[in-house]
Amino acid sequence: MLAPETLETRLATALGRAVVFEVRAFAEKLGREAGALAVLFYGSNLRTGALEGVLDFYVLLPGAQIDRIWPRVSYHEWTPPGTSVILRAKVATMALNTFRAAAAGELVDTTIWARFVQPSALAWARDEDASRAITPAVAGAARTAARLAVALGPVVGTPEDYWRTLFRATYAAEFRVEKAGREDSILAVNRDHFDGLLPLALLADGIPFTRAETGVIHPQMEPRMRAATQNWWKRRQRLGKPYNVLRLLKASTTFEGAARYAAWKIERHTGVPVAITPWRERHPVLAAPGVLWHVWRSRKART
């Protein structure tokens, strides 16, 4: 008889999903250069398997967290040996211990558990010990997300009702603009991932529930736990936008490769190439007005 599926066995399988060779090679390169334990791959390219656009990686380091405002963000371009394909990646780097604590909801951050309750893959790990450490960390994100979804969601509802409540709340708390209905598109394109995930996360977090044949779930969260979770969320809700502003301010001065990343984005969206001079590479924020003026004049000349 097969052992019943648990949250961790479910996520271990998900993290071990197939990733195209080029992405694995890029992840290994990034991981070894950073002295990392593991590299997680996520985002739309994970779902589609495409190499176009920008690949999204989280590089997880051993030891203590160095940066007080994390993660450290950088942009990389690489052509795998023997190919002519230029791979582009946005890379977030942080300590695994900080990632684990953020995923478990122990920090004021809202981005880690909201991001990693969604699909991700273990694209590279230094060794078996490092690989085994990733699954419980990602499981922490699912438990945190499920707990908040139930605390904020309806008394009775479908799993999709609870996930929608969760994503709407986190989007509203963060300093970013999402199109209306973004939560529906997340659930639609990742249906297999979310199918059955909420019950497993609730069981792992010790939250009982009943489930009807129709799929409707009735979580039985204790009033004290519900109140504590809602208070936990209110603090993060208040700090969400200021904390994200701090991250944006830090990224504006520490985003490694920011000029190359911006130049690629501008050319992709406008068709106007932007030369990367040494000065623009060193001072991307100061260079921005001149670059935008160049793009405006180039586009106007075409009309």
C-alpha cells in the first residue's frame, strides 16, 4: 500500500520537475560562482519551458544573511558553450536560513511565502544535504500561505476561493501594480500545482477541516488562532508598502547589471537600441533621463 501523500512529498516531487538543460546549466553556473547551496527557478518560463525573455532564479547561500534589506538582485547574460542562445536572468540572492524564516512567516516580509506557494523547481543543488533542505523551506511557504488564506477567507469555500483571497490581500499590501484578476490567471495557468495543495498545507499546519464531495472546504481554525493570524497579517499589511519601497530604493543603487537589463527591456519594447557606456553601467539611475530622451527622439524620428 502506498503511503499517503503529504505536503512535503508533494512539494519534493514538484521541486524535482524537469527543467530544460540550458536552464539547469545556467543555474549551476550562478550557484557555483556564488558559493550557493541551491538555486530555485520560478516564473512563467518554468511553466512554458521557453528560453526567451528573462529567467527568474533565487540563489540561496549558506551562513548568515549579510544584506539587511534582501534579497540582493542582479541581472546576468550567458551563452551556454556550444550554442548561440543568449540567456538572460534576473537573480535574487539571499541566505537559505533567511529564506526559510521568511517562508515560515517569521519575518515581516510577504513576498517569499506568497511567491513560493506558487510553482518552483530546484534547478541546482550543491549536494544531497542542500537538496533535502529546500523542500521543508518551500513547504513552510505553503503552510504560511494556507494559514492566512483560511484566516482571511470565507467560513466555507472552494480552495480557489481561499487562494484568491490570499493573492488579493498580498497584492494590495505590496508596492506594485497588478492587473485586476491577476489572482485568477495565477490559478488558471497553475491549476495542476494548486489542485489538492490547500488540504495538504492545512493538514501540515495542524488546521482541521471537513471537505464535501463538491470540493467545498470548511476549515475549523480555532478562534484564538484565527485572531492571532489576522493580527500577524495586520502588522505585515501595514509594513508591506514601506518595506517594498526600501527594497526598490536599494535595488536602484545596488542592482548589479541594471543598465544592461534596462537596455535589453527598452530595445525589446521599443525597438530602439541603447548603447551601454561605462558611465551608464556605473550610474544607471543618473543615466536614465538621457536614455529616455534618446528613445523618445529615436521613436519620433521614425514617425
